[in-house]
Amino acid sequence: MSTLPVPVYTASRAKNNFGELLDAAQRKPVAIEKHGRPIAYVVSAKEMEAMEDWYLGARAVEVMRTSKSLGVKRTKAFLDKILHA
């Protein structure tokens, strides 16, 4: 379970009140539980984009730290492939 305080929906409540769940997720992440255990989190598109940016930044720092670079041409080809898929 997340250590941050987030709203918690049961799987049934999430299913039956999907619009409410989406509205709640615009304000902060929402945990979804099944049988008392967390099974998923719903986050806003803005939050997901921020998490992706953080992850890609952390990966870039790791590459720089370990010097495991693909090189300019291979990096460009890789990014073109994933960004234009």
C-alpha cells in the first residue's frame, strides 16, 4: 500500500462509480482495493506525464553515471521509434 494518504475505493465501488473515480483521480491518486489489498492506482493524465518525466530523467542520470550510452545515432533512432509508435 502507498505510504501517502490517498482515497481508497473498493473494486466494486470503482466499477459502480467510475465517473466519481475519474473525478477523484484528477485531485490525487486513488487506490483501488480488492479483498482488502491494493490492486491498482488511478492517476490523472497530468500526474502520469510527471511520473514519466521523472522516470526518463532518472534513467538518463543512470546512463550518464554508468557511461552506458547508445551513442547519438542509436539514441535518436530509439527515441524516434518509441515516440512515433
